[in-house]
Amino acid sequence: MHDKKGYRVKIAVIATALIFVLTSSVSVMSSTLGTSSDVIVLNASAAPPVIAVNTDITELRVDVAGINSSIDLVKIDLSPLGGNASTIMSLIGNFTEGGISGYRFKYSTNASAEGLFKLKVNATDMNGNYNDSERIVLEVKRIVIPVPTEIPAMTFISNITYDSESINVGQNATTGFFTATEEIDNETYYVINTSKPTGGTMMYVDLGNKTITMRRLVTEPGLSDLTFEPEVVMLDFPLWAGKTWTNTTNVTGMIVNETGAIIPINATAVISGAVTEEVNLTVPYGTVPSLALELNCSFDGFFGQPQMYQEKYWISREDNMILFPKSERYINGNLTEELELIDAFAVNETAN
């Protein structure tokens, strides 16, 4: 009896010891796996954050720091883009931010699917601690016009489908795009000059880091002569459907309203730009995947009468060229000009 009782006690002790060992092992495993607090992931970003499907490249970046151990590996899940679910990011340097020091990683990729994606980053240290809570947000669209590194000087030939001078309708207009320069107040500006059988338009523009801005707009014969200080942002690259921008400027000069009256202008104007949609636009040049863009300028004219000047562009890229397959101009909601592209060719100059 005593032997049997002693045997049962031994079994109980062994069982208790096994439970303790197993519990300790789970605790050790849990400590080894760690939590997100053991690995810090900062500044998860994509540059650019919007790209065109099957065309553009974006650079994905993260900054990673280990609290108690060095970083072993940083992976990103690119399967939503058509890539590998465990893509290894490359170490490119160090970072220090807010008292935290660590390593910077990157990976460059394109995308074979459209949509808004949140790409999971998984950073692991040498002890197996990990953080997979951060996401890099990337939007992939059918059409994106990227920041141009240069703009080739172009000549566009367009059919005039509507014009305030009816004699022009059905004839051709020629646009010199960044083909000439002129000075205003000792500053050099590119000239976008559209000539028609009767009249035309000259825009005096500047090429910034990510923008094309306009200083002056002249529409002949005598329809408008407007100067903008500071310059108006016409195009804010990169461009994609849904992008908007707004700026305020002082506009001086004159416009002719729908009744033919000359209205002097000296007012603060609000300029708003918007890329409204992606379209397959058919013009004499062909069917061109394009972005539809609106540029609105509103201000108070003579005796405080509200005035609205609007331009609509359809813009696309073809190889290294920026094309404008179609354009429209309005004054106070009334169409004054509509052009549709027939042909486009580069000349031997490049704007940088």
C-alpha cells in the first residue's frame, strides 16, 4: 500500500514538473516571437504614391529600428500588385529620428493591377521579434502623367471646332508649345502660342520643379489680357484622376464679356485645378487615353461683378511627349474656343 501511494506521489510530481516545463517553454517561445514594441517601423511610404498600371515605377521605403537586437530582415507583401508575398527589401542606409536610430530599407516596383493597396511590411530582428502592423499605401491608376524631367518643344496642329470668331471654325490652329521665350519684368518665360486664321492665344509660362505656372494670358483679337502675380499653377505634376490644387493670385488687366463690353480687372482671384476623369478621347489625331483637366479662375470684375474664366484640357503622354488632344476655353460659362488635335511633332528644343 505504501509503495503504491509513493508511486502515485511520484507520478503527480512528474506531471507537475512536465506542466511547469511546458508552461515555461510556451513563455520562452512567446518571448522569442515578441511583439511589435520590440521592433519599430517608421515612415512607411511610396514615392510616387500614385503610379500608372504596368508602366510606372515607385520606390517603397521604411525606417526600422530594433529595441534590444539588430534588424535581421524586412519583407513586404507585393502579392496585391502581382508580385511576391515575401519580397525582401534592400538595406540602403541608416536613420535617426526622435532619439531612435536604425536602418532604412527600400524596394522599387511596378504594378500589374489597378486599385488602392495597403502593402504589409514585416520587419524581424535577430531574436525573432517582429512588427507586421505597418502598411505602405500605394494607388495604381490606368493613367498617370508623371513629373517630367524635361518637356520637349512641340508643335500641335488642331482643328478649330468652335470659335468666337466664326470665320475660324473648320480651319486649323497651330500651337507652338515651349518653342519660344519672352521676357516679362526681366524674367524669361516660355510662350505657348496658338495662332488661328483670325486671332489666337499666348500664354507666358514657367517650368518649375513639379509645376507649369502661368504669368500672363493674352487672347486675340482683344478678348483678354490678364497678368497673374504670383503665377498661376496650371499643371501640378504628377497628374491623375481625382487630383486637385488651389492657389490665390492677384489678377490685373481686362476681359471682354459675352455682350462685348470691356471689363477692367484688378482683383484677387482664386484658381482651382482638378483632374476630373480618365477617358479614351477620339479626335482626328486618333483615340488617345487621356486625363480630363479643368482650370477655373474666379474673381470680381467691374463694379464687383463676378467673373469666371475656365479652361478645359485633355492631356496625355506618348513616349516622351506631352499631348493635348483637346482644349476648350470659356468666359462666364460661354464657350469661346474648342480645338481638337490633328498632328503633333517635336522641334529641336527641350525645356528643362
